[in-house]
Amino acid sequence: MKVKFCGMTNFEDALYASEIGADFVGFVFYEKSKRFIPYKNAKIIIEKLNKKVKTVGVFVNQNENEIKHFVNYCGLDYAQVYSDFNAFESIRVYRIKDKAPERVKSKGLILFDSFSHSVGGSGIGFDKSILRDISYKDRLFVAGGIDSKNVRQIIDFGVFGVDLVSSVEKYPGKKDFEKMKEFIKIAKGL
């Protein structure tokens, strides 16, 4: 299973994530987020990481042209988006209340996150039993209320990966290395 640690705001956290085996790190470009990072800061971090881990930019209100521009500017591998775009490598987010979307248009990766009034990093989960009958698990990330105590349940569903933010933080924007390491150990079966 792939692991994505999102909400990176500094090089030390992103580097540590890559060193302990995270597959993806995410940078939030949504200004209302507690984990917001300016594009230029993310670019510097990504350049220092030197492709040790896949990088993802989280875009909420930007249009397709802006997203393309900043994907290129920052050197991102993926754009995490809340609308259907097919012009670049994307992770299409669906905010889940009580059931999976009836149709998934994206041909790329998909992320199910719990619905909340804020966007991402709420620590609120959704009923994971909806994952049982999904045909596209091989490209599905699951987020929302996941931590080292319940990740085994997610592993049993056979999804592509998990996406964490708040459960591996000391406070918004600063990761807790012990929590990250413990999570990787359990999720990767190390």
C-alpha cells in the first residue's frame, strides 16, 4: 500500500517522510488551510528532495491553466484536484458523506476524503465499508480519520493507498516523526 503524507510546510518533514518510506508528500496551495504553503517555498523543498518521493500539489480553487502553470513551476509529479481535469497527472478528490460516487470520470488516481466544512486535514472519517464493492481500488487513495490504530482495516480493503495529515502532526503544519515512523511500520508491514 502506498502512503501519502500531506500538508508539508518545511523541508525537514518532507525529507524525513521520504527517508522512512513514504511514497508521496503533499503541499497545500489553498490559502485558507492551516497547512498552506506558498508556491515558491514548495518549489525550494521539492528541488532539495531531488525526486526521492512523488510530490503532490493540492489545488482547491485554481483553474486548469493556473494548475498547469504551478505544477510546472514547482516541479510537481501530481496535482490533487476537486474537479475533473485530464491535462496532467492528477489525483481527483471526492468528498464522501455516506456513499461512494456513482460515476468516477477520472482515469488517473482517485482520493476519497470525508466530507467536512473545511477542505482536508479534518481528522474526520467516513464509513469505510463503502470501499468493499468498488471496482477501482487499484487507483484509490483513502483519507479521513486514518491513523496507526485503524490502518489495518484499510489495508484489508485492498486500496492503492492512504493519505494522512492531522494524525501524524504535532500541530497543523509540523509533523511528528515518531507518529510518521509508527504509521509507516504498520502500513508497510515493516
